[in-house]
Amino acid sequence: MCKHCVVAMIIFLAVVIAGFLYLWNEAYGAEAKSIIINEVAWMGDTAEEDSHYNEWIEFYNNTDSPIALDGWILKAADDTPIIELSGTIDAGSYYIAARNNETSTIISKADLIYGSRYYKHALKNNPEGEDLKLINAEGNIIDEINAPGGWPAGNNETKETMSLVDNAWVNGPTGGTPGEPNYTQETSPEPTPEPEPEPEPNETSPENNAEPNEEVQQELEKEKTSKHLSEEEQLEITASEEEPDFIKTFDIVLSEFMPSPEGADSENEWIELLNTGNETIDISNWILDDMEGGSNPFIFPEGTNILPGEYRVFSADITDLALNNSGDNVRLLFPDKTISDEVEYSRADEGYSYALIENDWIWTNNATPGSENEKPDPVVSSKQQRVKKVATKVAPKKEDIPQEQENETITTEEFMAQTTNKTGGAGGLLPFTIGILVAAGGGAGFFFMRKKL
């Protein structure tokens, strides 16, 4: 082929490839950035307590049409976390996914509340980062943050969020701009001046001569009534007014707990609650406790809500409850100290959780804190490895067996050793094997000699 022909062919192929890439971008490029990851609070929020749990992620719809997010996920490379999105994000609007924690300052603005304080729902903090992929219902990657070696922006000390400004990740303001356009500390918008307060009415104004409102009137009536009550009656009324308000529902149940975890019990024990109902339940002032006279009871703080179907884990480093490995009770009580749910258990093996599975409490080596309980893995437990001693004589009646002998156990290895000794072991098999070999050799020799003759 001539030199000019080769050059022409190369130019032709380059034009074809460029055209293909252009058409591909026209067809799929719009979808690839239809939704973007716009702001990440990997460091949590500005709450005074447990702020590092209060992570949130903001998405933005780049298109002119609403987009349904059912079936979409935000997934880390190590599957920690995996956030399942739902609902719809309107055109040119923001969508906030907030990690579920009672001290979060962002939950009231969130479109989606996910996970819990459990580590599987957490974003890594610097110096580590995450490789996050936003994947649509068809399995296509729509947006991505590739930062496994550390987040490109954000500050864990000042709580400045990681914000996307002019297609670059920069430090946003402290606490971020959830649901609003992003900006940096240097480009913060001018604050809107507050309106001047209206002058208070003077003594001669008509407002001061008006009748007291209904609330004030009720207080005045209460004062008048109290003057005619005895001291005992007044104390009863005061006590009833101070009693905390709560809804007495049995939809919150004990679901799973780990009395004897691997490692330090005081740090790794946990108790899981489940909301079996269809409504969010406020468990403020409810009580979590072990058996009476044990650990100091834990009182849930104000604003503790459990969503419908949510599995919420409370670890020992929060509750200060110490569950006994030899057996204990786990109790959930209403604010008036009546029992809401209670579970009693016997000796706990290390690494086994006690879980409510198909309306039955069982020990399982497949703990699932923060998610639906699962049956144990099909492995042999230490209890299943014990076998009864084999009797060498006729077994006596059960009532004739001493208690100590009845409870005596033997390991599988000892059982096999005893069985081997009773059948002769290797010593019994060796003569039998030699006899077989001699008989076979003799038979072969006889057949050979007969043939020669």
C-alpha cells in the first residue's frame, strides 16, 4: 500500500472515532452528570455531642426535569457504606441523605435518613478517604469521588464541609450549606440585614388595655383555684404536671444483643432495638437496663426517635450497661418504669449474640447489629463438639447414674481415641494386612509354577 494511502486511512479512522465519541457523549453524557455529588460532610456536623456520627451527603439535579431515585445507590469501594436512595429530586434542586443519630442538626432538612451509629454506615475520616460511586437503577455510574487516599477538602477540626464549587472540591463554610448553593469561606454571601425591631407599645397604647389572652387567663384561674386546695392536693397536681409525656406503645422491642463480644466487654457489648410499627416513635426518657440491682439504668436522651422498621444499636460505651456472661436480664422500660420488653438469657459464649429470629430467641454466631437478624451460619459450635462418653458395659438406668457422671463429657478426639483402641487401632490392622499380602503372593506363585509345569 502506498504511503499516502496509509496516511489517508489513519485520518479517516481518527475522524470516525472522534465522531463516535461525540455521539456517545451526546447520548450518554447528559445522564452521566444528571445528578452530581455536591457536598459531603464526612467530618459530621457542629453538634456539641457525638458530632462525628452526624455525617450527611448532598446531591444536586443538573437537569430541567425531576428524576426518580428509586433503585439508585451511593456505594463505597469497600461497601462501607452502601446508601440506598429513594424518592424524587426535582429539577435544579438538592437532595440530602443524613446518617441517623439523635444529636444530628441536619435530620430535619434531610430527604433520606439512613443507617445508624454502627460503623458499617460511616464514612472514613482523613487521612483516609473513600471511593464513592453514585449508581443509577440500571447500574450505570453517574458520578464518582475517587479519594481512597484522603478527602480532597473539608476539615475535621473546624467542621468545614467538602463542597463542589466551579467543578473543584474546596472547603465550604463551617456546618456547610445543606440545601443551598455552595460557597467557600472567602466567597460567602453578604449577610441579609435584620429588620429593625418595631417600637414597643407605650403604657397608653390600646394593646396594653386589651384583655389578657387565653393562656394568661388560664394561669390566673389556676392561681385562684390553688388558694382553695390543701397542700397535699397541690402536691398531687404538681407531680402530675411534671410527669413526662410518652406514648405507651409496644412496637419497640428488644431485637438482638451481644453479652460476650470478642475483645473488651465494656467497649464492644451492644443492645439492638427494633421499631416493628409503621410510625416513628419517640423513646425519650425510656429506660434500658439489665437485671434489678445490676448496672445503673440508661435513660434515653430527649429527641431519641426510632424510624419504622429501623434497627437501632446502643453500644456499651454509650449506655454503660455491663451484661453478665454467666446470665442476665435485658429490660426495656417505659418512663414510668413499667416493663415494655424483657429477655432473660443463660451463659453466653464469646462472639455469640442472642437474637430474635422468627419470634424465637436463639444464640447465633452471625451477629447483625443495625440490620435484620439472620440465622446462625452452619458451623459446629463448641457445644456441638461435645459427645457423651461411650459405656463399656451395659448402660445403667438414668436414676442410678450419679449427677457428676451423668454430666461428664468427652471431646471428639478422646472419643475417636477410645474407639480406635477398642477395635485394635493400628496394632490390630497390621497383622491382618500382612496376612492378606502373604496369601495374595502365595496364590500368584502357585499359578506361575503350575503354568511352567
